[in-house]
Amino acid sequence: MVLTLTRIVGLALAIGISATATAVRADGCPADKVLKQPRKLDDIPEKHLKRETLAEIKLEGWRKVGDLLLRMRRLTIQPGGFVPTHYHDDRPSIVYIISGEIWEHSSFCSVPIHHKANQHTPEFGDFQGHWWENKGNVPTVLISADVIPPEYRDTMD
């Protein structure tokens, strides 16, 4: 199936919007480990992480969302690497795991959440924070699509 940019945008926005329906998001967290109140996360720095911006489109003029952008990036996390601690209070995102496996440390789950290739997870909501860790022996590759204000733009790779 060929995905056009329009279909990708629609899919990303639909999943991102559906993520807002629940205040607590910890997809993949065992039910008995989901926290009702967010926990404090360690401030984990970036390590062995490569970020590549694949595409961006301006959403200005679409449904009065202002000057926001839809950004798609590829993240490659080497073994022993980290995606640093960050929050999604104001930045809806969807992550799709292309290859490898990754452990997510979420503010709403008391244990690490294990994600594998061909899985996805929405990221959005009040106090929704996390950091990711590659505990495996091979690089993990993720595709991330998020809605961002212009000041969050990466420099194009």
C-alpha cells in the first residue's frame, strides 16, 4: 500500500487526536502497573541517538490550528543508548518501531514498557513524560510523527 503524505498526515492526526481522549496514557503498561498520578522521572540525557527529520508540513490554514507543523523523524538508538527524558503535554506524537526493541520509562507506568518492531504507541496528555532505552544488542529504529510549534523545529539533516 502506498502511503501519500496526505494519508500519513490524516493517520497521524487521527491517532494523535484519539490519544487525547484518555488523560492517562501508558500503552503497553500492565494494567496493575498503570499509575493514576504521574511519577517523577529521572532526567536522562541523550546518548547514542541519531535524529533525522524526514519531512515537515505546515498546517497553517488547516482547521485554524495556527502555525503548527507536522514533523516526521527517524530516530536510531544504538545499543546502550537513550532518548532523553521529555514530555508530551503540548506535543502529540506517534512512534512506530521499525526494527529492534526499546524500553520506555513512562511517568504513568511503574515498570519499563517493552516495545518491539511493528508496534506503535501514541504519546500525548497532561504530565505524559518518558524516556526510552535500548537494552538490546542491535540498533533500534523508530519513526516519530508529531505536531509541533515552529520553535521546536530541528535543523534539517
